[in-house]
Amino acid sequence: MKDSRRQFLKMAAAAAASRVLSSTSLAQTPGKPFRIDTHHHFTIPKLYALSTAKGVSQPTLKDWTPEKSLEQMEQGSVATSIISISDPGVWFTDNAAARALARECNEYGAKVVKDYPGRFGLLAVLPLRTLMVLSVKSNTRWTRSKPTALASSRAIRASIWAIRLSLL
């Protein structure tokens, strides 16, 4: 009886060990991408040239393409990357030029999102100087008319939800 019990325990231990070892080896093999990268930069040639001229070195963005990003995403098991531009932004002393550059970046980013559904999302590019002016105007409106500011607040929240829903 002792021998059969020992034999049974040895077999049970061997079965448990083989199960643990097989599940460990499965965990090490690359599987379906599952991560969401919320800090993934992109650029366009014009923005890269302006940034470099201002002394900002971004060698990893020099020849940025969605295909290169997809390769990096595959290596890191990233299913979706939320792309945004990097420092220094789009404002280089001219408000009109900043708005035009922001639009160009947004249009390119939107094209990337459209061309690679589910793989990329986009954080919109907004010229900082324009945002500061809008912020001052919004605060002035708030003191004069609370309903207008409330409507602006609702519009901002609605646009944030629209962005979130577009990523689903």
C-alpha cells in the first residue's frame, strides 16, 4: 500500500510539474498584441525641419513612418498606439503659421488613423499660443455670462467623448 501511494504521489508531482513548465513556456512565446501605448510620437517633415532648426534633436523621428511604428509595436506587443507630436510643438513665433502647421499635422495624423484602423489613435495638435488666448477669452466670458462658459465646457466635454469613442 505504501508503494502504491508513493507511486501515485510521484506521478501526481510529475504531472503538476509538466503542467507548470508547459504554461511557463507558453507565456514566453509572443502572442496577440494587447497593450495600448498612450505615449507614441509622430512627426511630419516640415515639423521635423522646424524643430531641428530650433535646436531640438529628435533622431528617432527623423524618418518616421507608420510602418516603422508598426514594427516597433509588434516587438512590444502593442495593439494600439495613440500618436501625438513631440516637443517643441508647432508654435515658432507666428500664430497663423502655428495654426497652419497644427492643421497639417492633424490632417496627416488623421490619415494615419484612417489608413490603419484600430492600430492608431490621435491626440490632436493645438497651437499653445492659441490655446492661451482662448483660455483668457473663456474666463472673460465666464465672468460676463455663465451660460456661455457652460456651453463651451459642454462642447469641450462632448469633443473629448467623441475622441474617446472614435478609438473604440
